[in-house]
Amino acid sequence: MGESGDYSWNDEKNALLLANPERGRNIFEVADAIFDGLHVEYTHPDYDGQSRAIGFCDGRLLTLAYELISDPFEIHLITYWPASREEGRIFEKGINT
């Protein structure tokens, strides 16, 4: 299990993300870019306890799945992917409200 500041993640999953040509970034770098910039957060109704953040990393709109762990406070990063059209609409609506 990887850790950095307030983040934790699965090292094997991160290696798969790095090897995927559509993704290719460390999950914690993506999280930093999204959370440090303009982003929209929401809870996906099909995944209890999981939250999503949609924002930009290297000019690409991405969706990051994560869980909040409160003891001690930590954000467990699960995965990320290029934002879908629906997620793009959620982002646009969220930043314009």
C-alpha cells in the first residue's frame, strides 16, 4: 500500500494505471492536480462509500474514484479514468452553479 500525505492507494493498481496508455500517470499525481484545481465532487449512487472528483490533470478532464477514511483522516485513492460525456456534464453543471 502506497502513502503520501493524506493519500493512500494500492501499489498494484497504480502500476496498472501507469502501464495503461489512456491513463499513464501516478494516481497520487492525478489526485493532487484534481484536488488543487477547479473540480466537482459527488457520490456515485451505485458505489456506497465511494466519492468521485472530476477535474483536470495535464489538460485532460479525468474522474477520480476515492473513499474517505476518517480514522485517521485519509483519502484512499481507488482509480481514475478519462471523464465520460455524462461526467463532463456533471463537471460543467457543478462549476456553473
